Amino acid sequence: MTSQTPLVKTPASVRKIGFLDFGIRLSAVILAFVFTSLILLLVKADPLEAYKSIIVGAFGSTIKFTSVVASWVPLVIATSGLLFTFTAGLWNIGMEGQIVFGSIFAVGAFRLLDETGMDPTLVIILVFIAGALGGILWALLPGLMKIYGGVNEIFGGLGLNFVAKTVAIWLIFGPWKRPGVASGSGTEWIDVKFRLANLPGTNLSLTILIIALIIAVLTAIMLKGTHFGLKLKAIGKNDKAAYLLGIPTTRYFLLAFGMCGLFAGIAGAILVTSKQYSLIPDAGFGYGFLGLLVAMLVNYHPIWSSVVAIFFAALSIGNTQLQYMGLNTYFAGVLQGILVLFVVLVDGLRKRLVRRR
Amino acid sequence: MKITLQHIDKSFGKVHANDDINLIIPSGTIQGILGENGAGKSTLMKILTGYYQADSGDILLDDVKVKIASPEDAVMRGIGMLHQDPLDFPPMKVIDNFLLGTKGGLFPKRKDVEKEIVRLSTEFDFQINPDTFVETMTVGERQQLEILRLLWLGVKVLILDEPTTGISANQKEKLFATLVKLAGQGLTVIFVSHKLEEVELLCNRVAVFRQGRLVGEMEPPYSTDQFVYMMFGKSVETGEKTSFCKDDSYIKLNGIGIEDYRLHLKNINLEIKCGEVIGLAGMEGSGQRLFLRMLAGLMRPVSGKILFDEVDFTGKNYLAFQKAGVAYLPASRLEEGLIPGMTLTEHFILSEEHHELFVDQKTAVDLTEERIRAFYIKGTPVSQIEQLSGGNQQRALLALLRNRLRLILMEHPTRGLDIESAIWIWSKMKERCKDCASIVFTSSDLDEILQYSDRILVFFGGLVSPPLDAKSTSVDELGQLIGGKGW
């Protein structure tokens, strides 16, 4: 290129757009906080006080901070999975159900292996594999329905979320009910020897932290550095052209769903082995939906999504502190939702503005 | 209504689509607008119906200067257009399609409208039942429906854009009778077509367009030869004709039939020789695209066999065809050929087969720079593909072609390019022919087809001509065939 003058000034303009993009996103976040503050004022609460108590609630002690990290783990895993489907241009709304199915398969594996006297570590590994299979199975379904049945993956996923939850409830009150009394509080707890131990004085298991870090890094590398990631991106941006370039698009759609399901299943197994120790009706804890929000908020960027996931986890944990102010603990959900709405809205306005010009 | 167009000018970027058009259409006439694809007919009609605004010039309706702001505005002023693809709502009933166009009122007057449909329908001898679902109707019936709807809305000018594509002979007769009747009632009918025969049969006067200009007007008696001359102009002087056609053939088509919802191509037999270039001539939508997509494995033939080196490829998918050495370059570059939002380098990585896990950025950038130089692409390895100009996108598309191809399928390979680029692109393609690749391409430029093809297939309304030898065919002969004469 040295002999030729580049006639399209790409590098400069790209950098400029990137900077502008960041500024726009930041302003959207600020707007979201202003809007949330207005809501708080409306219910006669001091916004600054509320934000302060969220921060104290999230980072005020070791226990609290490690709780945030423990909550970040399934969130970042779910988000990582969703980055694969989003990159391929797919809206995997069924993520929540896929996590639930991971949990179902994990608890099922415990029930099978509980009495065998197998080494607990080996059992836990098998449970994780089972969870992964459950997640993959439940993720391939909307993929297959889309490819062979023409069902939009949003509707497929939405329906399968309900089915997954119903299956969990049926198991809890039916075949897997506690001896004597079936209860909405879940199935019987798994034996202590199968639970992942927390680091002393904290709420966090080192194992799950390592798994999450591996998955986050792996996702960033796969999406940014491999042919696989590049092909997914091509399909997401223009599947017709990608097909003409020689990419077997249906196979890659299914691979994206499969990767997402794999991570969903692992998240489900983590929730069973380190948080709930049983199957409960709300087995996904909303991490699938929250993951969608995080991914959208960062425009599907792997590294930024890990960072924003910390923020979201902190909101969810710090939130509990709000009840001392007489506020409902659903407030974090309000803030998270408003954040995403504003970012998406402002981004839409920006595009409209650019098109006008 | 009398329509006067004064000095209408419209450009899209570098393309001068309408160049100082002056035309007066008196009321009660059937005005023919004749010309090749891309001659500027549709642009002018879209200006008249408010889809586009002219860059300069005036439109006068009954000698009053007007500004037509939108298609709705045009209908309100009494100008209605029947599009090539009917703009109705297939999953709804006929009556609902009518009601959608009505203004005001919370509850539509269903009964009244129903009566009107029946009345209009009998007046023109159409069989349109208000309770039929539109999706069950044929293209011809949907066209009748749209005419009725426009008349019901009170239009005084009816524009028809290539209305006879995809309708039966009987429906065509009925359509023509209707148009004559409407003109008799004082309506102005504008009939846009490339079919000489129809224009000659139907129109009171004809305006011929070529390359954005109105090149001539005629009234009966018409001379076909003069029409052809006006439509295609003189043949342009182009370089020496080269051919790398060899005797052995790699691809054989036996009794191929292809269908889509409006066209049925039947019993095509063809052997494509190594190094041969086959040009597909015909008006857009006459089946050339179907033929190319069939050859690419993107569309399954309903009958017959495709053989590559005597191996049956019928029913295999595009990826299998691609492995066998087939490449397909679609006309809509940014929709089908390239991926907006990705860089040139990313495109080159995707276009090659890779078996390693990680992307080797350095090699990829080197390859991209080499291709940028070889194909004179004005851009850098990190240029997003949509930032390139149309011509450079076309060069990029060609640069993405893999090595060792056996069959290259191209839709309008030089459309929108200047002559120099076009000649350059063909020199690149002929190099491929030297390496024994065969080329099948479509073009609306007859000179291009005659210049670069060894043989030519002409497509007309679902018919495919036997292969014509390009050396012994003239622009006039081709023009006649494309216009539906001499079949």
C-alpha cells in the first residue's frame, strides 16, 4: 500500500465513530440515571441516598463483595453464551429456559449418582457435563425450529422458556418431590459433599470464578480471533452473502445455538452446585434475561460485557440494602431495564440522525 | 387529464437517469413509453407518481403547475400507478384491500364498497369477488383488482409498468380492451413496456427512451425497425473479439425446467464448453436470473438433469456446486454478494477455505493488499466494504473469486461502471476463460453481450431461444427477439 494513496479515509473515520459511540452510550447511561432519580423522587425517596446504599450494599464488606462476584459468575457466563447467538444475528430469548434445563439435568445427574459412592469430584464433573447437555438440548430446539420449521427464534425461545419452567415445577411437585411433602421451595438439597465450598469468610467458590473467567476469555478469543468467530459475524451481518461466500449457514446457526446452550447449561450446573443446591421453580434466577440486557447494553462486545456484568451484579446484590430505606428490592430491575432502554433508544436516535445527514 | 412534462432532470449520483425530458400527453390517449431496462422509463414514472422528486423541471396537470409530494398526493391529484409487482396485501380479502385505501370513518362502509366492487367488476368484465383472499388470485387477477381499486379511488391517469409480465394471453386481451375503454372515457393511460408488439398494438403514440433521454416520438403507422434503432442506438465500437472456447464440454443441461411463481422455463438443453462465454439476453425478469441461480445450485430445477463432468449434480446445494468450481456473482452487491459492516480483509479471509483455528491477520492483510493492487481497488485493507464506490465493490467482488474455477455466473457484471472499468473487468474474466473456466452472464447491454459472448441465449416471457452464435447475430436481431418478435 506504500505506493498507493488510500482514497478512503477509513482508519480515522472509524476511530472517530468509536469515540462518538462511546460518548453517546455514556450520555445514555447518564440520562437513565437522571430518569431513575426522577422515579425515586416521585416515590419520595432521596436518589443519592438510594444509590449510596446500593454501593454500600454491594461493596460494603467482604461477604457483600464476594456475593457480587458470585452473582457475576452465572451472569457473565450467560452473557458470553448470548454473544455467540447475537454475533450470528440470532435473538436467543430462550436463554433463561436453557439455564433452567441445565439445572434440571444437573439435579437429575445428582439423583442418579448420589447413592453410587463415586468420588464427589468425579460426580461434580459428571453433573456439569449433564448440565451442559441439558442446556445444549434446549438451545438446539429453537435453532432446529427456526431452520426447519420457519419459527422465529424469538417465539421459539419464548415458548420454550415457559415449557422449561413448567417441567421444573412438574419435577418439583411430582417425580422429584421431597419425601412426604411436595413444596414450592424446591427439591431436596444435594449432599454437602457435592457442594462447591466457598472460600473461607466469603460467599464465593473459587471453582466457579475460574470457570467464569475461562469462559469469558474463551468467548473473547473465539469471537475476535478465530475463523469460527469471523464466520459467525459474517452470517450475522448478511447471511445470504455469507452463504454465497461458502459458509454453511445452517450449520453455523446451530453451532451458535449450541455454544450458547453449552454455557447456559454450565451456568445452570453452577447455580445448582454453589447457590441453590436443589431445583427450584425459578431455577434460572433471571440470569438469562439479565444476560440479554448486558449484551445489548455493550453492543455485543465481549470484554465490555464482562465489565458491565459486574455493574449489573452489584446492582442486584446492593439492591437488598434498599429495603432499609423502605424501597422495594425490585428497584435494581427498574434501573437495569431503564439503562438498556435508554442506550438502545439513544443509539436508534443516533442512527436516524446520521441517516438524515 | 393532460400531462405536460417540462425539462425533467434526475440524477442518482453519477447516473443521469432522466436528462431534460419534455413530453406532452393529451387526455384520452394511450401513451406508450418504450425503452430498454435502465433507459429512464421507471424513473420518470416514479417522478410523476411522487416516489421521487425531480432535480429540476416542471410537471403540469391540465396546464396547471403542480408539485407531487408523495404517492398519496399523486393519487389525490388523480394519478395512479399499477406496479410491476402488485402492491396489495395477499393474506387479506379483496374488500379489505379496498377498505385500507379509504380515508376517515371509524367503521368502514363495508356494504357500499362491496357493491362498488361488483359494479366496477362487471363493467369491465372482470371476475372479482370481494370476499376472495388475494393470495389465491393469479397475477393477472391481482392486476385487475389493482386497476379497479385505482379507478374506484378516482384516478384520471393510469400508469402501467410492464403490465403484461406474468399474465395469461386471455388476461392480456382483457387488459388491453379495458385500457381502450378507459381511454375512450377520457382517461389518460401511460403504458410502460419493452415489448414492441404490445406497444404497436395498443398505443396511440409512443415515446422512446434510451440512456436517460427521450430519443424520439412516433405515431401510427409504426416502423419496427425504427423502434429498434431508437431503443438500442448505434452499436458502440469495442475492441477485438477474443474467444478461448474449446471443444470439450464440462457442463451439460438435459431437459431442465425451472419455475417460480410467475415464470415457467421448460426443457432447456445446453452444453457449456470449456472457456466459453454465454450471454443471457432479455428484459429483466424474463428468467435469466432463475437460469443463473439454477446453474449455481441455488435453485432446484423442477425437471431435467445438471451434469458436471458426467456427474449428476441435480438437487445438490450451492456449497456442493461451489466445491465443484462454480462461483456466483449476484447483481445486488451489498445485499447478496458482500457483507456491509465488514472490512475488505475480512472478506478475503472469508472467501478462502481455512482449516486452522485462528485467523492469521498478517497473511490476510498481505493477501488483501496484493489483491487491492491487482484489481485496482480504491480502498485499504481496513475499509468497510460499504464505504467503497459501486465500481470498487464490483472489483472487490471479482477479487474474491477463488482460483481454479470451472464456471463463473455473473449478473450484470458491469452495470453502473464506466466503459473503461467494464473493459478492464472483461479482460480479467477472459483470463479466467484462458484457464478453461466457462462464463455465463446476464446483461441488459446488448453490445456487451455481442462483444464478449461466444453464444447467446435470449429469454422472453418464459421462453429460451436455442443458442445463437454471437458472431453471426446483430444488435437488431437481438433487439427484435428481446422485444418478442421473430419467435
